[in-house]
Amino acid sequence: MKLSVQKKLFLFSFLLIVFLMAIYFYFANVKMRKDLRANSREFIESTEELFKVGLSNVMLHSNGKDVGGLLQIIAKNKNVETARILNETGRVDYSVKSEEEGENIVKVTNVDSAKIFPFVNREIVKKLSEAKYFVIEPLRNKAECQRCHKNKDINGYLQLDVNFSGSYSNAAKIYTSFLVAMAVILIAFAFLLHFIIRSLVTSPLEKITKGLKEIEKGHLDYRIPVERDDEIGVVNKHFNKMAEEILKSQKKIEELHFERLRQIDKLVTIGEMTSELAHEINNYSAILHSRIEFLIEKARRENLPEGYSRELESVLEQTVKMAAVTKDILKHSKSNPTPEVKINLKELLNSTAEIFKSVLKKKKINVVFKFAPEDLMVNGRSSELEQVFINLITNAIDAIKEEGEIIISARSLNGKKEVQIKDNGKGITEEDVAKIFLPFFTTKKIGKGSGLGLYIVKRLLQKNHASIECASKEGIGTVFTIIFEDYRGSSEQRQ
Ligand SMILES: Nc1ncnc2c1ncn2[C@@H]1O[C@H](COP(=O)(O)OP(=O)(O)OP(=O)(O)O)[C@@H](O)[C@H]1O
Ligand SMILES: [Mg+2]
């Protein structure tokens, strides 16, 4: 069975307390019994002494007539059950129960006679049970007694039946009520212990666990409330600091990633533009090359001055070099286009918008998706279409100063697929709308925009059998509409 830290602590502390209390009660009980035994002994001795003093007085002053009365006085004590005086044979001479007089002690009590007879010159205190004593004390023949009792050592025996059950049961009652009180205290202590462990250990641990789970789920803005100044408070503070650092790093990574995406886009386009340029120059240099060769041939045929041919050959040499440079560029820029695949537009739009999660949150921009219920499939290259959407969403975000809405919608339209990205940002002037797809057109600050975004978008859409249009109103917002042709791929793809 798996026990929580709280239960383990609780069980350990509780068992420790119970163990300590049991030890205390054990020794308290041992001591109480020892004290009771010592008190019983003292009581017996003092009663005997009292009787002996009383007996001397009775014998000397009333010649033994009041011995019975003296026994009655002794027996009045609640601990003394019976008091008797025996002779040396064990006959009861005096007893508080007059019917016993003349009988033998063995007959009137159930005491094992072998243990007490013959009476010797000593006191016998026999314990009959936990609280009952059978006592025999020799009554010695003192000097003042010898006037009547001659030549004897012992004149008789005082015999007492003493019962301390009352005192024992009182002590047991006190002991039991003490136990009950302790049990009540223990239960109260258990509740207190539970409460202390819960508030000092379990509840702070639960808060930290919850915090860790939230971070695990990606809720990096979750913080544990710091309510205490102790070690737990310090742990909570460090947790919050750690979450803060993770959040900062995540934002930094996202920003870098985002910036990287934009840079890659631009580098690819510049590469493409350069190779196009090289291709064109190559075409013209080929024409130039053949024309110059023709002129050199013509100069030779027409015997033109030597200087003409030399100059033309030098121009030809430069043309060859120029062609070598452009061919080199073309050789390095040959790319291996990725094949087209079926793309789920709704999924791609969703995952692309996800990239902007933290930027959107920071600028308080709400993204609304309005998608037709059916699957919207197009043929194309997913990485290129992702670049298109990244550029359009980036522009929409840039156009909203703070707080705004971007609506991303997708639907089927006459067999074609339509995607719209609409924002309520600053909009574009009528004059600028005509220029936005041109390379290097930007209204953004130097370093912020290169003006290649929409140029790239247009080219990529053409490659993916789609077109784009822009409608905008200054101060109201902008909407870009993309139409994907009903293109089903090449004949090989369809097979
Ligand atoms: N949604 C829009 N709202 C307002 N203006 C826009 C929007 N989209 C584009 N523009 C305008 O079109 C211009 C060209 O956009 P484009 O994406 O080609 O370049 P850019 O955003 O300026 O720079 P970058 O090369 O970094 O994308 C922008 O500078 C901006 O003036
Ligand atoms: Mg842009």
C-alpha cells in the first residue's frame, strides 16, 4: 500500500505518542501497586501497635473485661474485616463475631493451617489475594503483665483479617479515569497533529505539485502564491522565479524562431531572384557572344584594321567570363523541388496560427477561425503554403497596433477553395494597394520590413496553383483572399 507523506508522518508521530504513553502508564501502574502494598503494610503495623497499647490498658485497668470492646473498636476500621485473639493452640478466645469464640481458627477461616501452625515466636502476614491479608501477631508477656501471666513468653495472639479491596478499587477507578482522560487527549492530539501536518507539509506540497503540473501542461504563467516566510515560502519563491525564467526563455526562443523563419523566406527569395537574373543575363550573354564572334569573322573577312579584331576579341573574352559567372550561379541555385501532396487547409491554418500564440497574446489580438465543416483539401507543398500564411498573419499582426482581431476563414467555392485572412488593423491606402506585391515595397521602418513578404507570397501561390487579392480600407482593415484552383495534380499523381 502506498502511503502519502502526510499519512506516514501522522502514523509515526501517533504511534510514538501511544508508545510513550503506554510506557508511562506501565510504570505509573507498577508504582501505584508498590505504594499500595507499602501503605497496607504500614496500616497493619500501626493497627497492631494500637491494639497492643489498648490491650495493655484494658488488662491493667479493667482486668481484661473490655478485650471484646477493644476488638470491636479495631474492627470499626473499614479495612479490618475481623479481629480475634487466639491462644497458643489456635482457639479463638475473643472475636468481634462472638459465635466464633471457643472455635479453632482453622475451622472459622479458610486459611491453610499448615502455613500458620504451629504458631511461632513471630509475626505472620499472609497475603490471601491482591488485597486480602491474614495477620497473626504474638502478644508478648511484658513485665507489667507478669503479675497475672506467669512464666510465659507469649500470652496469646492477635489475629486480624484485613481487606484493602476498597482502597484498591478506588485506585483502579482513578487509574481508569486517568486512562480515559489520556485517550480523549490522544484523540484530540491526533486531530491537532493531522491539522498541523496538513497545514505545514501536505498543503504546501500539494501547491508545489499543482504548480509543476501546470508548468508541465505549458501554463508557464502559473505562479504559486507566496504566503509564508519559512522554507516552504523560499521554495515557492524559487519555483515562481524558475517559471518566470522558463517563460522568458520560451518567449525568446519563439521570437528567434519567428525571426529565423522570416529571414529564411527572404534568403530563399533573394536566391531565386538572383538565379532568375543570372538566367536572363546568361541568355543575353549568349546572344552577345554569337554577335561578337560574327563581328570578329566579318572584320577578318573584310580585312578591317588589326585593332578592331583585337578589341572585339577582348570584348568576347569578357563575355565568356560573364557567362561563366552566371552559369556558376545557376549551377549552385538548382534546387530539388519537393513533390506536391494533398494538404488539409484547415489543419495547416490551425498549426500555422499556433506559431504566433505568444505574440498574439502579448499584443492582445484575438484570432477567430471560421471554417466550413467539410474537409478542405488542396494539392501543393505544405512548407510553401505555410510560408504564405506566416507572411500574411505577420503583416496582419504588424498592422494592428494593440488589441484587435484576425479572422481566418476557409470554405469551398464553386469547386475551388477560398482562404481569407482579415484584420482590423490600420489598412492600406488606395495608392499603396497597387504596389504591395512588388518586391522591396514596404512602409515599415528600416530594419523592420524588407518589402519581400507579399512578393514571396504571390510567387509561392503561383507555384501552388493559387492566386491572391487584397482589399483594404485605411483605418478599417485589410482582407487577403486566396483562391486555390480545382487542381488535382499531374496525371502520374492521380494514378
Ligand atoms: N494586413 C496589412 N495591413 C496593412 N498593411 C499591410 C498589410 N499587409 C501588407 N501591408 C502593407 O504592404 C507592405 C508590403 O508588405 P510585405 O509583407 O511585402 O513587406 P513588409 O511586411 O513591409 O516586410 P517583410 O519583407 O518583412 O514582410 C507593408 O509594408 C505594409 O505597408
Ligand atoms: Mg510582411
